[in-house]
Amino acid sequence: MPARNGPAPRAPRALLAIAVSLSGWLTAGAAAAQAPPRDAQAEAALNEALGTDYLETRFDQAERKLRAAIDACGESGCSPAVKARLFVALGSVLAQGRKELGDARDAFADALRIDPSARLDPGLATPEVSFAFEQARAATGAGASAAAGARLQMTPPPEQRVRTPVPLYVEVPADLLPSVKQVTAWYLPPGEDEYRPLVMKKLRGQGFGINVPCSALEKEGTLRYHVAAVDEDGAILASAGARDAPLATEIKARPASAPPRWPGYAPPATCAAPEKERPRQCLDDRQCNGGLACVGGSCVARSASEAASGAALEAASGVRRNWVSLTFSPDVALLSGRDVCTVASQASDNFVCLRGDGTRYDGTPTPGVANDVNLGFALATLRVAIAYDRLLLDNLTVGGRVGFAAGGTTGGGASFLPLHLEARAQYFLAARPFEQLGARPFVLAAAGVAQVDAEVDVEVLEDADACGARADITSPCTRPGRSGRLEARQQTLAATRQAGQGFASVGVGVAYAPLDAVSLNLALRAGLTFPAVTAVLSPEVGLSLGF
């Protein structure tokens, strides 16, 4: 049998195990006078094989010494307990060091036939060792746990995209949870013939989870796996699937179902393709070599039929690149002003002041008395728009919005532009965000045509000289104003700052995709209007459908 050294065990854990075992062997040595004649030699071989060769990963030498000690014991040269320990040690070397699980199972079965109470050393009970030992216990019927037939609660993900981790999740029955030391998943990547172990992590409640890594999912095919929960002795308490009847998840280039996830967690992100497989970035076909076309910002191969059909090229990218949205956005304007309702201010500062009956105020306020707007935010116009965005690169969309605004001022001869036109670009911060569900944070820049009207109440005191009143502020006006109207000496006006009709803004947001073709969007934009300049904040909520 050729020597094949496996990965080195964890030295601290193994040393602890050897120390525990040595203490047992020293205790047994106290009764050496009553022990069979070859027990002492067997114990010495055991100490040397595990205490030296195993720790130094000389697994072939450890195996030879253990087999020689077993042969030297013969039928009756060693006590059953000592001979069983030799077989257990041999099985541990074969399973952990040599990865020969079938031979390890046979060695453990021999140990259990000799001594049904034989157990694994807890420090050596790796996933491979525990698996082989439990197979031997099932085959011999020795020391079988009453809970060994229990089932872990697990729903295998039906499919996952290539180069994307597969999230495995199981729940341990509540009555077994206190006894579980470790939950291990063994997985067989597509196209391979050797299982690999993964120790699952404790999540909330009764759940354990682990992600099968991208390195095992580079190509399409079937991912097979099974899971087992073991106790301190390495005995399997519960399982899901088996090596000869594994669970399975299909690995596909374009899966049809939603990406799998652990309960309460976002789905794992797709890993980047190897550098040699990444297509060159581009903006149009002219930047690609012959036979390639620019699709989604990358140069990809195209056939003669694909060259005539842009739709076929888009389908090759595997993501939805066209998004139609319905959005709602209230404007909040930051404004201030002094003497805002004078005739001059209304003419030059884009303020409109209306009396309580909706007519335009054209009186003469007392200079320096009230008639001011202190710096602050005011709710302005409300907007509803229909949007179209196109995914150009893996994480860049450009598009436009058209809609209408409500809440503008039209009384007193004022005009309001209810149209909303906008060009927008959004850059998503995650890698390949449209290939996965969940949150997609982004930043944005936008510019367009819009008018923002913000209304606040302003108190004015009519100028006594202009309106024919006495100096006493309670004295009424007696002389009509410019429009022939006798103004109230004190009144509250609705002052509206009319800003725009162009704007530019930047913002941040997040799109949450519960389904492949649906996205819920939240954003906050901050911008300026021009030529009438006003700072505007615009929270935004929307629903998008992709195709």
C-alpha cells in the first residue's frame, strides 16, 4: 500500500488527546503484573505511533507500527481493551491521515467486535474519523445510540449559480442540541469523486450553517452532500442524507429559482471569475475585437445569428438589463429671505405672496418689521414619475424619468411648471449586484427640468405712511394700494419661493430585490435648482420591474 501523507492534524488538539490517552495507559500500567504478556509492548507501540509519528504526519510509519503491534498481539497475547485501542488508533490514522475511510471503517469494526465499549479519543475525532467510526458502529450494532436514527431538519437548495457559494442550513432537534459537539457537512463538487468536510457554524436557535465555497463550484453539474451531528465520542446523533444517498443541488449558469440563503440572512454574493475568464470592459462594439460584441459593458463572443439579434446577446449575460419604475418623491426646500413680500422682492427674488383670498399681495410692508423667512426647511412640491433604466455595465445603470409635480403656486398670476424631466445614472456598490437578490446599495447623479415651489407663512405690517394709517399698529389703513385695494394693517401672507426650472442633484440609495425581476427602491437626493437657486432634499421611494 503506497504511503500518502494527508494534511497535518491540529497539534494542540492532538497533543491534548495524546495526554488524555497517556494518562489512561499509565493507569492501566499499574496493573501490568496481571496484564497479558504483550500489553506493555502494545502500549509502547501505541504511544510511539500516536505520540510521535501521527503528530509529525508520518502516517505510513504510524500505520506500520500499529499493524505490527496488532500482529504481535495475536489471538490472546494482549488484553481485549488494549487490542481494541490498537484498532481504534489504526482506524484514526487511516481516516484522518490516509483518507482511506473504507479501511478505517473495517479497523473500527474489528475494535468493536473485540471490545463493544471501545470509543474514539475525543481529540482525534475529526469529521472523517467520526464518520468511519459511526459506520463501523452501525455495521456491528455495537454501542448504537438511541438517537442515531434522528433526522436533521434540512431543505436542500434546488439550484445555485456557478461561482456562487451554496448556503447549507440544518436545524438540530431540540432534545439533541445539548449533546451535539459538532455538525459537519461532507460535500462532493461537480465532476469530482472525493468528499470534502466542512464544520458548520452555530447560527441562531437550533440552526447550523456553512457555505460551500466558490472554488468547488467553478462548473455546472450536481453538488452532492450529507450532514451529520456528532457527540463528544464522535457518535452520530442525527443526520441528513448519507454518503450512498446524498442530498443534491444543481449548479447552473442561469438558474431559474431565487438564490438560496440561510433563514434571516441575505444570499451569498457571486464570486469574481478568474482573471483569465473575465471579458474585457467596453462601451460599444468598436472597442471589441473581431467576432466579439459589447454586451453589458463586456466583450463577449457572438455567432452570426447573434450579430443580427441584440436580444440574444443580452440573454447571454443572465441578468435583467431593462428596468421600469414608478417613483414618488416629496421635495423639501432650504430657504430664507428678508423683506420677501415687497413688490421688488417678488419681482427679483422669485417669491410670490398671496393674501388669504388667493389674490396677489402688492402692498407696502413696513421696512424691517417681520416680512422675513428664517433659514429652514419647508415641504415643497410632490412628484410622481415613470422611469426607465438600462444596465450598461455590471453595476452601472443610466436612464430617464418623466412625470408631473403637484403643489405648485398658480394664484395671483403666478405660473408653475408641473412637468418633471430627468436624466439619471446610478452606480451600484456591490460586485455583480443584479446577479443576486437582496440589498443593492448605490450612489446616483441626476439633472433635468423641474420647478420646486415651497410655501411658508409670512407676517406683514402695512406701512403707515403708504396706506394712510397712524403710527399706532392698530390703526387701520385708509388709502388704497397699487391695485386699488385697501390692505389690512396686519395680515398673514402665503409666501412661496419658486425655484428652478433646471436642477442637478446627487444622492445615495438602496434597491432591495426580493425577486429576480422586482426591486423596491429608497433614495435620498440633495441638489440645487437654477437659475433661481434653492437647495432641495428629495427622499424617494419606488417600485421597479426588470425584463
